[in-house]
Amino acid sequence: MSPDRLSITFSALADPTRRAILARLVSGEASVTELAEPFVMSLPAVSKHLKVLERAGLIKRSREAQWRPCALEAGPLKDAADWLEHYRHFWEESLDRLDDYLGELETQEQRHGCKD
Amino acid sequence: MSPDRLSITFSALADPTRRAILARLVSGEASVTELAEPFVMSLPAVSKHLKVLERAGLIKRSREAQWRPCALEAGPLKDAADWLEHYRHFWEESLDRLDDYLGELETQEQRHGCKD
């Protein structure tokens, strides 16, 4: 079974180097050498990560310029964000419950403070 | 190197069965048997997926009830959504460019229509 698009996207994002490469591309396109600079990693290792990102449609490599710069492609990130959006009410509820609990603790402490 | 939290989360989400299990848990906690029902998959295979989700902190299994129901834990999903949020302006820009392009096409077609 060939993996679905969303699985390919999440799998590509499941690596700190690949996420750092995407973060770097936010400030504009870059060559492989430029992308490799911050990492203690061989160029072939970085190239391998770029291939994973390219296959996931998260980056695009220009065919025109000789240095073939990489650019960010945000479409798959939008699909991933759309999927996560369905769960937003869950984490917002958890944060509300935590707020309620902290509020209760504070009230109890204030009451305790008055008795002393 | 032990993988970071975000990589563990994205890796756990990179599977359609695991995402379907999380989607099922939106409507409330469920036993392993209940979670396995929609899948053409053995119970041990489903259990394996649940272990991945549990290790990623995406589900919690009750220690109290004998049937040990699974419940959704949305914290890691929030962290993943927060990470993706940094790229929102990128996909919104792409959609704006597409809108502009479609608008241009429409104008051109209208002009063409007037000439005929």
C-alpha cells in the first residue's frame, strides 16, 4: 500500500533536521550548500533529507538556475494544519480545565491566608 | 540520539490507522476491541498502533477500569499545530496568488467575450 499524502507529510516532518531546513527556507530560497551550513552533517546526508522533503512536496528545486535553489512549498503544511484543526477544541478544553484548577487553587490559598 | 517530542508526534501521526484511531476517540473513550472494529486488522496489530500513540502521549489508557479504555490526549497535537502555525502566511500567500491569477483569467475571458 503506498502511503497517503498526509502520512508522507507527517513522516517528512518527523525529523529535526528536515524541520530546520524548512525553517531556514522561510527567509527565502537557498542552495544545498547554504542549507547544509548549520549542520554537522555531510552534503550527501543533507541531500538525502532534501529528497525526502521534495518527494513530500514540501520543497521545490528550481530546474533553471545552475545552483538549483530550494524553495519552500507550503501546500502540504496547510493540509497537515487543517487535519490538526479538528482537534483544537480538545486542547483548548484542556487549557480551560487547567485555568479553572489554578483559579481554584488560588482561591483556596487566599482563604487559607485570611485564616492565618 | 533519542528523538525529540515533536518528531515523535509527527511520526505517530504518519499512519492512516493511527489517525483514524484518534478521530474515533474524538467522540469519547473506547476499549481496544471497540477501536479495532472498523479495521481489517488483528487485535495485536491495533495494540501495536495504540502503543505508538501512547508513547507519543497522544492517548492515555485508564489504569482503573478493567477494560482499560483509551482516551485522547491533545497536548502534543497543540504543539504540532503551533509549529505549523509559523508557516501559515506561506500558504495564505499561495492562495492569494492563486486568487489573483484566477481573477486575471476571468477578466481576460470577459474581454475576449466582448470582442466576439
